[in-house]
Amino acid sequence: MPRADDEHARGTAEAVARRSYGKLVAFLAARTGDVAGAEDALSDAFAAALVDWPASGIPKSPEAWLTAVARRKMIDAARRRRSGEGAAAHLRLMAEELEAAAASETHIPDDRLPLMFACAHPAIDAGIRAPLILQTILGFDAATIASAFLISPATMSQRLVRAKNKIRQARIPFRVPERADLRERLEAVLEAIYAAFAEGWSDPAGTETRRRNLAEEGIWLGRLVASLLPDEPEALGLLALMLHAEARRGARRNARGEYVPLADQDPASWDAKLIEEAEALLFRASAMGAVGRYQLEAAVQSAHVIRRRAGRSDWAAIERLYDALSALTNSPVVAINRAIAVAETRGPAAGLAALDALADDARLAEYQPYWAARAGLLAWTGEVDAADQAYQRAIGLEPDPAVRHFLQQRRMELRGRSGTPPASG
């Protein structure tokens, strides 16, 4: 049985990892140019903490202790890889830089934003920039990132390794770019922030350790970028979008922990303060005359918020916004949401026709929201057997027990109304 000291040490190490992983990786990588080496050294430092802290006690500054150990690990690893007079000079400079940086700081500086922009450098392949930011800043593993971006874990892992090698070999600087170069790299930064937020938001109860606090972390990063770039409308739009979503977090589960879809949520339970902040940000962004993806998505959420006053979402506006988003992004996820809006404005048959247009997209074969939307629209039109099969597919693809239970209930209600037992499975 683990001792209490062991449990306390492990808990402290896990807490520091959740809170400070990206900060410590950024500190080390910014001073060596080696992202992968910083990650490996920090992993070794956390492992050392689990051995040392139970015996010696939790250090006064866990971050500083981990940084010191990771610095030594990086220098040792570099020494093993190199030999010769030139290598000795490199190692000496590396050690001096790390030691000087540590000695000159009373606390570990937060270099996460410069690291994010290094990951979004034009020398890095565009498709891997956002996943790279997620791994370096938040410590996501390749499998989790691959799931979010709908590609295989092996492919994602290979691309991440190549990107980190590129940063080291090309000596990409860790700094926030000048305004002239900033906008083209901002898109990848915003995409990564939103992906992090979405991972955390998908676990509303905060029960999964790897996702815990990710929504809050995403909002924190969003506020940081918006404060740095107050005249960048998409930075404001992303923050507005995340705040609108966060305002509904508590309404997504009832008192029994059961999933509550947006259409069934009580608008009075939404966080009015967050909604007001989101609306103010969206208003500021709209005055800047450059509409983008995140502003449009935030405007969709704003059209749902109208239900607080009018009792019904503005579905006509939502359909128009999704039309604009589809033209801008060509995203199948946007197309699914647009089909739902079309069903609300023109009837379920029109919504199904919009979904049918996506049937050949292989990315949707294992995408739960597609099958859940299809099941709901088929049930609405009275196509019980087809709806039952779509519900069965959606249930099998859904990892969240609460959402899975909700879909199972909908499926049983469908069969109950028709007097037909559900198919096995």
C-alpha cells in the first residue's frame, strides 16, 4: 500500500505538471532551441521527483526544482550525443545559458507565447503547427491530438517529431513576431488554443486527468493573445467564442449528472457575466471590418443566446452564419451544424438532404456527431428503422457515458413511440 508521503508527492508532481508543463518546456526550449529535448528532460525530472520528494520532502519551489533537474538532464543528454572540441564549447555555452537564466530569475518566466509562435513559424508545415502547439504547451500525447484532427496516431507522431527537429535544425527563434509577420502565424496559434479549449470543454465534470483545466487553460491563453493583440478581430472572436461556450458549461449536466443538449438547457442557468463579456468582445471585433472563422462561430453562439430573451434561437441567422462558415472553411463539421439549422428553418427533410450531401466524406464514417444528427433528423421525419440504426452507430462511437446514456434513451423513446423493440447492439 502506498505511503501517505508517496501519495502527497505524486499528487504535488501531478498538480505541477497540469499547471506548469508548458511553462517549463517553454523556458527550457527557448534557451536551447530543442523542444523534444526539453520535453524528454522534463519527463525525466518529473520521474525523479516521484523518487526524491517522498524521501526528502516537497521542495519550497517545485517548479524551480524540476527546472534545475531538467537542465542537468538536457546537458547530460547533449554530452552523450556530442564529442570533440566543438562539442565541448557548445555544451559549455548551453550550460552557462541555462544556469544564467535560472540565476537571474526569482521565478520561472512564462515563455509560452513565444514558444507558440515558434511552433507556428512558416518553416513548419502548416498542418502540424496547431498539433505541435498542443503537445508542447499542454503536453497532449500524439493519440489525443490525432483524434482531435481526425488522422492516425502514428502519422501524427511522425509529423510532430519532424516539426521539433525542424525547429532545432533551422534555429527558429522563440519570440513573438513583428506585426508584419504576425497575422499569418496567428491562425495556427488560435487554432491550437481552440483545440485545447474544446478538449477540456468536452469533459464538463472534470473527471479525466489529462483534460482537467484545459478549458480554463485555453481561455487563459486566449486572454493572453487578445491582450497582446487588442486590434486583431479573430483573437477577440476566439475569446468570445470560448466564453460563450464556457457560460453554458454548468447547464450541460443536470443535478443527476445526466447530459442536457443545448436545445433542452435552461437559459437562465447560463453564466450571464461570461455572456456579457463575450458579447462585448464580439461587438468590438465586428467594428474592425475583417470577419473571420472565430467571429462567425461566436456569432452563432450569440444567436443561440437570444433564446434568453425571445424563448427561441434565431435559426435563420444561424443558417446564414453557417453558410458563411462553410464557404470560408469547407469543414464537414460546419456542414453538419448547418444541416441542423436547415432542418429548423426548412424542415427535417431539407436537413437530411444537406446531411446526405456529406455521405461520401470518409472522415465522417467514425464521427459521432454526424450519426447523432442523422438519427435525430430521421426520427423527426418518422423513419424509425433508419433512425434506430443511426442511433446505434452514434452510441457505439460516443466515449462520454452521459452522452451515450442520453442517446440510448432517445433510441428507446423512438422505439417506444413506434411500438417496435430496438435492434440488438
